[in-house]
Amino acid sequence: MPRLGAHMSIAGGLPRAIERARAHGCGTLQIFTKSAAQWRARPLPAAEIASFRDLAPAAGIQPIVAHASYLINIATENPALRRRSIAALDEELERADALGLLGVVLHPGSRTTGSERTAVALVATALRALLALRSGRQAMVLLEHTAGQGGAVGCTFEQLAAILEQLGDDSRVGVCLDTCHLFASGYDLSTREGYHATFEAFSRLIGFERLKLFHLNDSKKPCGSRIDRHEHIGRGCLGLEPFRWLLNDPQFVHLPMLIETQKTKAHGQPRAMIDPLDVMNLQTLRGLMAGTGPTGPVPL
């Protein structure tokens, strides 16, 4: 069966994210290793790194991935922003290596000027340079398919394939597929025909060997809206069936699948160990495995 998990808060220190994941019965985990809305990152103390690396295997949680800062944009033609983005991504990869993570999930970026072709080339050039500098490092760059909002790059399999083609066969670059993003960008996973067509196209253009993980999120907006708005599992425009198909698809049973659904509002209080909304979404997904699931999402 796929390993299910969630994006967890690192409030209180990185090891707390593993404790939260274990409390929710997660088999895999996604974190930010720093604030996603800031360029600056606090140094990771050696003791915190050691604690994190000890706790993860003891909890049976693997793989663990980081999500890159939302400020990073390696598709931009703005020289200052581009330099800062490349440096920030290099730091994200360095932190991922220190923590023993599978890799860093990255939105390829957005073009503010220029053509789609230029933006794709800028992404590939930045990644090629970073990977060349990091020849001894292990953490992967996991390009996340985007919803296509604004000038976002990576909203089609063709765009991702063009980036990967320019990087050759470097095994440190993989792909993350988000169900909400796929649907919003026009890949209709809500029907059997659309589901099969989507993954046939992915296999043909990119190849399943590049696919390293899924983000499981329902969508508040309809297919082709190009608007990235996550919804709780089974409560959006996708509904339950696409998640049932994914969880029971023999092609994907070896892949980690992570939710990024809305958390319970903390009202300024420290992040609780158990989040009722995470429990609800994970319980719904577990119930869909092996065709034994509910006919509707777990009640709020």
C-alpha cells in the first residue's frame, strides 16, 4: 500500500514535526526546513539535526521531503531575484542533505516577462548549474506540477518534460504530482477516462521512473480553472473516486502520498500535536485503500 502522510509544522523545532507525524499514524512526511515566506533561514543546530535523524527511522517515517520556500523563482528574468532564488534553493538542498531527506519539492517558478520557452530554459539552466556544484550531494530536486495560475511554469507535462530533457539523465531530479494542481491545470482526474489519459500522457512524455511522490488534495475550483485552491479530500470538485483509484493503482503503490489540506486554525496558540482536520483527511484516505472505503468523506 502507498505510504500516507502529511505536511507537518516544525513549530518547536524540526523533531517536533516527526512527533506530530507519528501521532497521526503517518508513514511519510513533508516539512519546511525554514520559514516558507522568508529568505533568511536560522542555522540548524547540530543537536537538532542529530535528533531529527535519530527520530525518523525510529518512528518508521520515510521518505521525508522538504518543500522549498514560495519566494524562490528560478524562472524569472530579473537578475537580482534569480541570483537570490538560486542561492536560496542551494541552501534548501544543503539543509535537506544535512537532515537526510529524499529531496526538496520545488515549484519551477513563474515567468514575469518573456516566453514560455525562455522560462523553461531558465529553470533548466539554474538546476543544471546547481546540480553541477553539488556533485557529491544526494538530496533530489522534486519538480512539482503546477496549477498554471498566472505565469506559473510546469503546468503541463510538456513543460516539465522540456526541463528534464535539458538536464539529461541526472537521477537527482524527479517529479511531484499534486492532484489539485493536475485538475486545475486541465487534467481531468474525476473520470476514469480522464484518469487513464492523464497517466498515459505522463508515462509517454516523462516516464514513471521520474515520479517520486504525490500530493493528495481535492480542489475548490473546477477542472481547467488554473486556480490553486486545496480542499479537504472528497469535499471538492474532484470527489472521492480519483483518490480511491490512485491509492489502489498498482503503478503507484510504492510511492509516498502526502496531504496538504487546510489545518485547524490555531488562533495564535502553539501548534497542537493532533490536528482534527489532518485526522479526518487521513482517515478518509485510509478508508479508500483496497476498495474498502466509505461512500463519502469522513464527517467534519
